[in-house]
Amino acid sequence: MKKLLSMMLILAMVFCMAACGDGGGSDEVVGYEAIPDTMESEDGTYKIAMVTDVGQLKDGSFNEFTWNGCKKYASDNDLSYKYYQPANGDQATDADRIKAMTDACDAGAEVLVTPGFLQETALKEVVPKYPEVQFVFIDGWDLGFDNLVGVSYQEEQAGYLAGYAAVMEGFTSLGFSGGGGGANPACNRYGYGYAQGANAAAAEKGITVDMRYTWEYGETFSASPDLQAMLSGWYQAGTEVIFMCGGSIFDSGTAAADAAEGYIIGVDVDQSPLSDTVVTSALKGLDASVIKTLTDFYAGGELIKGSSVLGAADDAVGLPVDSWSLENWSVEDYEALFEAIKAGEVEIDNDSAKAAPADMAHLTNIVFK
């Protein structure tokens, strides 16, 4: 599957198996689930640390796969590791995040990985106090510090591929349920890309498709009875497939889809092993990019700064062709589209401010409901 699939193999390691060394070259084979989430260091310090975003560590998505990259690299290189969850769960404040980051740094972190755009304010407070610690801001950007690197993704490309695939598969009534209340740039790019891809495929087929598109009940990225009830109503009204874009809200989507014999598109990682309702997932290389950043830091022996934006050109986004259940759109057609995106031959708007149907009136082959 060319270079993209080599990265997708890393992305799927929680379910598949991958080679692991223990600081220098063991042939032992281990998957992410075989690496404990917690460990006790002999001296009480933890060199690789992560402060979670909102939601659960084991969310089957953003937090979990960022952490998978952290613990995988640490395990392979005989480094101590620990994750920190800010107090107050989904209602965590900047003060809670500052406390978690401070605790991690005081516990000996050499690298602190912080996933999620909500970490920005806390990072601005903590980073200058620990100039020797390398901070990695996942789904973030350059904050102007010599010891922080921002890593972000072209989610609009992954969303585009998912929307295009759904329409090419034959779905004509689509849904999008997003997390972050329309204020999360990554989710916004996913959703807007999804709509653009669906529109492009519909135009190619000479049809119009309908789409229900909302951030309702997804602000905290948590599953809820209200969200499940809303999505159940969508399925009853004819929606066939819903892109669930926001961590644990995925669980509300799969529950509704399972009851209605509907379908789901997963996000961030291959979520097909979590539910038979998942037809494909819009991927970005969370774990792979964390592993690469940690490798660069420890190999280079110096702090990394600035930012990197990863997309198709870096083989860092895509769809999991080895596990999707699409029947009417071929892997060959997918690869051709992916290569066109990679070459810049397909224009995909990355404006993360476009977060509502009213912003997408130019997509004339979609009827928003």
C-alpha cells in the first residue's frame, strides 16, 4: 500500500503486533496493550510523561494513541514513563492542567507530551519555568519557546477521504457529529474536509446527498444519553452513516448505530476493532508522530522548537484499507485519490473557522439538514 500503509501498521499496533526492542534490540514481539500504562521507576522519577486531554485515557482515540506512542518509545528504550490526568475530568481548568504539568516536570520529566489545543494556556505558564524539559504540543503549534515543538495534522485531508469514500460506497444520507462545540480546530478541519469530500464524490456521480451536521452534545468529548438519543433520531430519519469526530462520543455513535443497523466512520485511529458498525476511519498518525518526535529528541541530544504540520505528503493521514468494510470503492481508487492529494492535485480547504453548514453553502451537491 506504498508508504502510507507502513505508517498505518504503526497506527494499528494496539490491535496488531509490532517488533519491540528493550533498549537495544530484542526480537520480542509486543503490542501496545502488552505494555502497561503504569510502571514504577526505581528512583521515583519519570523521564517521559504525558498530560491527558479531556476525556479518558483509554478513549480508543486521541488520548490513548498519543499515550501509546509515549509508552512504546519509553518501553523500547528502557525509559521510565507516566501519564498525568488533570483534576476534575471533563471540567478540568487551566489551573488543573498547570498542576498536572508541574507535577510531571517535578517528577523528573525529560519530555512532556501534551495532546489537545486546550493545553495552550497551561503550557504558556509552565514551559518557561522548565527550560531543560522538552515539551511536545500535539494538535498544537509553535508557542515561541525554545523547548516546545508543536505537532499538528492536515485533518481536512483525512476527513475528505472519509467523506469521498462514504459517497462512493453508495451512502446518500450522511451525518457528522463533532466534539469541542465547534471550537476545536482539528475537529473543525475533519468535519469541513468530510463535507468537501462528500461533495466532490457526489458531483462526480452527478447526484446530491444530504447531511446532518452538528456539534450538539459533543463539547466535552464524552458519550452521553442525550447524544445517543439524538443520533438514534438521525438513523430513524434515514441517516445511513455518521462520522463520529470527538474521542469518547464515538461510544454514543456506535450504540445508536448498532440499535438502528446503521454505520459509523471512526476518527484519529482505526476504530473498526471497537465496533462492527465502523465502515472506515479517518486516520492521523498520533502514535507514529509521537514516536518520531521522541526519536528525534533523544537522537539529536538537544531541544526541539517550532512546529510541524503533517499530512498526506508525509504519509501521516489516510484511511485503513486493510480493515475497512467498504465494498463498492476499491483500494486502487483510494490510492489514486490519495496520491492526487499528496501531489497537490486536489484542492482541500483547511479553514478551521468553517464549522457550520452556513459556512459550507458553496458545497452545492450537499443538502444540509
